[in-house]
Amino acid sequence: MFVALIVVHVIVAVALVLIVLLQTGRGAELGAAFGGMGQATSGRGQSTFISKLTTVLAVVFMSTSMSLAFISTERPRSSIVAPGATAPAPQRSEPAPAETATPVSPILPQTDAPQPGSGNTQ
């Protein structure tokens, strides 16, 4: 049911975008830009088939949105670990070093410079 609701939601969303793009703009005349009375201020305009369809699609879109939000919070979360089970301890391929081991100093790169006191002066 969740997948079917998502499919309906996507179809309604695409249809709503297309229907809104098909409509003509209201109140976008030149007179409305300068304070004249256009369709936007004339109260309730004409109710066409496209405007009614837009309203129906908007209601369906909002109801599918709310339904998907409600269903997604009610879905049980699946886990790869069973409840109450403990994770296995990681296995090491080599033994752990002893606590009394001598610290290892970093290896410095070799240089061609003569060592002090070797008698090689130029």
C-alpha cells in the first residue's frame, strides 16, 4: 500500500504542475501593475474546469502527503541485528603487543649529507 500511495502521489504531483502551467495568469495585466482594477480585485472570478481540477488535485496531493507522512512514522523499522543480540567481538589476525614492549622510534629518511665527525670536509 505504501508503494501504491507513492505512485499516486507522484502522478498527482506531475499532473498538478502541468495543470497550473496550463492556466493563464490572473491580475498580470498592465493596469494591475499600476493599481488598476484587474481580475484579482474583482472578487470571485469565473470558475472554469481547469480551476476546479486544480483544486481537486491540490486536495488529493495534500491528502496523499499527509497519508504518506502518517504511514512512514507507523512503519516498523527493520534491523539486521535481532533485538537483544550482542555484536560479535572483532577478531585480530595477529596477537596484541605486550604492554612492556619497547617503543619504536620513527624511521627517518636517509640523506647524502656527511655525518659530523666523519672527517669528510670539503
